[in-house]
Amino acid sequence: MTKISKRMASLSSKIEDRAYPPLEAINLVKESSTAKFDETIEAHVRLGIDPKYTDQQIRTTVTLPNGTGQTIRIAVIARGEKVAEAKSAGADLAGEEELVDSISKGEMGFDLLIATPDMMPKVAKLGRVLGPRGLMPNPKTGTVTADLVGAIKEFKAGKLEFRADKAGIIHVRFGKASFNADALLENLKTLQETIDRNKPSGAKGRFWKTLYITSTMGPSIEVDIAALQDISQE
């Protein structure tokens, strides 16, 4: 049985077993972020889908209007002049076959991998290494592209790729504890709208099951999904 620290027990005691209005939940999660570093704020969404079926899968991107507050390390697999182009655009790693080889050996010094279309036959061989980590480039998420400058700029600015795991749960970071509550709410609302727009065709019954938000070291807080969906953004 996992032992809960006094700190976590104290924080959890302030959270009621109910779904909170979005802004109230965000204020609570900020109050619960008492670590000595700027904690990441995450959303955990349980959906009424079974990802083992192709028509019940979600894999897409969201561009958070206020960014994530995190520095993302981007690697690019390209050829020729595109390698230099990627480096000039801000890629942390960029290369051709030598980068493919290092990744195949388990060297993963990056958070996101972008590839040009002509390099995908090489990248496809890395499926066993990249797939389990959710790092395989995909045209649908903008990580297979010839527009390296645009893609790098977008992902560095706060564009995130996300997908539902095998249990139908989406895990996404949407800011930092240092963000003001309105900025976090705007990011969370944008995430909700993105998920709704990408509802799989095979999803049946209740689509949204639960939504919880939490900080890196804090307790989970349930958010009233209907109240979040009712918020309008100009």
C-alpha cells in the first residue's frame, strides 16, 4: 500500500469529492502547488472510447494560446540543406542517417521528433523504439512535413501533440503553476474544444467520462465538464 506524505494528505483534505467549476478547480490546483519549483499543470481526460478500434482513436495536436511554460527539445530527421535549415530554425538536434542510427540505439535526447517526407522510409524502421514513447512522426500531427521552419516555430511556441492511451485516457500538460488562472482556463478550454472537434467517428454513448487536473506534486481535482463546455471563447 502506497504511503501518503503528510503534505499530500493535508492538501488532499482540502479537496471535496465533487466536480468543481473550471475556474474554481484551477485556483485550487494553483493553491495546491506548494513545491519549491514551478510545477507543471496537467489534464487527465477519460473518454468513452476503446482505442483498440481504429475508429475510436484520437491522435492530434493543440496549440495552447498561452503556451506550456516548458522548453521542448525538438529533433529533426532530414536530408541535405534541410538539416541546416532545421538547426537555423531552432531544432535542438538535426541530422540524416547518423541521427537515425543514434535513435535506434536508444539515444532519446528530445521530446518531439519531426521528419521530412523523404526520410520517412528510414524513420519507419524506428517504429519499435519510437512507437511506445509516442514519438513516431505523423502527417496528421504536423510532424511529417517539408515546412520545417513553420513546424519548429509552432511546437516551440506551445503546440502539443497528444493521443489517447490504451485505456482511452488523454494526458496533457497545459501550463505552469506560475500562470495566472485565466491563462490556464483559456488553455484548458482550448484543449476541450480540440478534443470535441476530434471526436472519433466510432465513439458511442457518453464521450467525456471524467476530467481531472493536477500539478506535478499536488492532488487531483475533478472539473465539471459540462461547465467547461459551456464557457464561450471570443
